[in-house]
Amino acid sequence: MRSVIGTQVRRGPSWPNPGQRPARDSAQARFRRNLSGMRRSVVDYGLARRATLASVFSGRTTVTDVCDAHPYLLRAAKFHGEPTDRACPICRKAKLTHVTYVYGDELGRYEGRVKQAPELAEMAAEYAEFQVYVVEVCQSCAWNHLASSYVLGTGEPQTRRSRRARAGD
């Protein structure tokens, strides 16, 4: 372990050969690696999260100010969220849930909807570009914080004709 600004960071397992992976690899882990290769413009909000938690623990911000998840967000976490292994930093009772929202001009009626990891991979192959926001939510105390955002998609502009061009045909 090494110390980074007052926190301890654990290094991952060291394999005998750097390029070698374990023989048994879960489908979920393979999918996560494939999806991470498609991500662009990744923004991690970990520093903002740490600042918010430091403000709560020092008493400058109340718990009720940060545990204010909207009922729709809590419902999305309950029915469409992806559970994590991380405990809630506020109540420390429940595990956090990640809720993933997608936004983009090409998405049409799917804009602003909650999507899960397998759906994101399909959408990344279908659409040129869309923004993904991952929110961490505690269903017990209503803690919520934006965890990360990134861009997915093929990166190629879609070749669709405009309405004006179709109307003239």
C-alpha cells in the first residue's frame, strides 16, 4: 500500500507476467473493459465528492443538505440501478447503487432515461455520440452524488437527411 494525500491506495494484484490475465474472467468484467475502451471525455467527480464529505464531517454542511435525493432518483436506484460494493459514506449501513442516465441530441425519446451497462454497449454501437452520467445513490439515507460522466458512441456523424430535404422529394 502507498499513501496518497492522507489516504491509502491498494494496488491491484500482480500477475506473473504483466500482460497475463487470470484464466477465469467473468463476463461482467470483460464487458466493463470493453465499455471502458469506448469512453471519451471521462470526468471523475471524486474530488468534489471528497470536498462535500469533508464539509459534512467538519460540520459546515448538514447531513440533510446532502441526503436529499429526489424520489424519482430513489425509485430509479431501486428498480434500475446497479449495486456496488461501496458502503454509503454518510450512513454506512447500505451499499451504494449506481444509476446511469443518457443524454444526447440523437437519442430522441431515449434522452434522459436510465440505462444499464448492457444497453450502453448497444447504444454506443448505434449512435454517433451521447453523454452518460453516473450518479451514486444510497437508498437508505438518500445520499446522492454525481460520480462520473463520459461520452460514448461511434464518433462518426450520422448520415441522415434533414426534414427539409425529404419534404422537397
